Amino acid sequence: MPAPLMIALGLVFALMVAARQPSSSTESQMTIEPPAHAEYERHKQAAIRTNELAGQVHSQADANALVSEIAAVFAKELPAAWSAAVVRERVARAEYEAVRNRASLVSEQRLVEVWNQYVREIGAPDEAVVTIAEIHNLRDAGFTVAQLMWARGDRTVWTAPNVYALGPDGRVADGCRAIEAVRVIYDLDDLFQNLRGARNRVRRAIVPSDVVKKRVADPSLHSQSTVRFEAHVDTNPIRPAEQRYLQEHGAEAYGQLLARLFDELFPPE
């Protein structure tokens, strides 16, 4: 397979194939028991290192170290392309630029455009089409839950709060750092229930971070069930569409599609 296709498969959709299990969702982890102690402790220490690295990206070398740490966590699950230097360098460059210059964040608008192009080209149902408001609510929920879980000691790579791009007000910004952008794509593709939750909250004008803030300010609200995060059986409309596209068009055409989306999400220099 040509190098650009391997880059796309190994980066943009890397986290789709990594740790395909309900516990990888920050919204569902609150009801999932941790894995065996030794493995959990190993992952926890890696998560702590990842979070520390994500909070101290001051140079290209720092960004390189962050990307390498994440690649090491999922070394057994990720496609071989992830180990290629060109892949890590491109991700790390985008990550550093996003931290160095807020104008270089991956905008929610770009995420929406790339994702919607993907679902339309593979023939996924209209339910899979997203809006900026839904993406922002999804990210707000992810960051809010990550903060809560990290504070209580439930520390995994999926709950590391420092990977999120924040605005001056401490809320998620209108754009993502490179690593968070990949995480959003993963959520949309593999944890579709999280998108459904965000869509429902947008309809009800519920912002998770606002709910938590109100509960902190008024302890009497703790007993009220205003917004919940639960694990449940997911019927994902993306997977059948992907399988059908592969059967009808083949792996090469699919790879070419991903390559185009990769360049749109992380434009080359």
C-alpha cells in the first residue's frame, strides 16, 4: 500500500482500532470496572506520563515525546504505520503548532467537514452527520468527565485532561490539539453512543460543564439527575457502512479516501 495511505490508516483512524471496548469512553468509564491490577497500574502510570507531557508542550521535542508516549501505550493495537517516523513527526508537528499558536488548532468546523465527508462517501445514514454544536458538546462532556475521573484517581489515557485545548475561561476551545482531534474522530466512529448523548444534550440545551459548575455552587443539586453518563449497548451505524464500502470499492479506494481526509484534517506544510 502506498505510504500516504498507510499514514492515513495509521494516524487519522488509528484510535478507531485501538482498544475497541466500552471502557475506552470517558462517558462510560464511570460504570466499568478496571482491568487486572498489574495491567491497570501500568496503564495508569503511562496515563500520568501522558498527561504531564501534554501539559508541558513547549517545543517540538516535547510534542515528539507526547506522541511517542501515546504510541507506546497502544503499541500492540496500532497499525504498523504508526511506528513510521513520518507519521509521528506529522502528528507531533500539528500538536506543537496547535499549542504554540491557537490559530493552528484543528477547528470544530474542520472536524465537522472532514467527518461529514467521510460518512457521506461511505454511504452512512443521515444520523451519522454531525454539527459544530454536537462536536463542541461532545468535547465539553469528555473534558468535564475526564476532570472528574482524573481528580478521583481514575487515571487512564482516555481521561487525561491535559490533551484538551482550552480557552481563557477554562472551557474547551473552539478547536482541538492534534491528539484531541484524533480522539474526537475515534469517538465518532467507534463510540457512537457518545455522539447520541451529545445530540440529546444539545436538543435539551444541556452543557455538562455548566451542570457540574452549578452542582459545585449549590450542593442541594447533587441529588438531582440532570445529566447522566452511562454505559449501554450501542448500535453503531458507521460500522455496516464501512464494511459495505470496503466490499463494494475495495481496500485501495478506502485507503485513498482516508488519505484525502488525513490531508484535510492535518494539511501538509
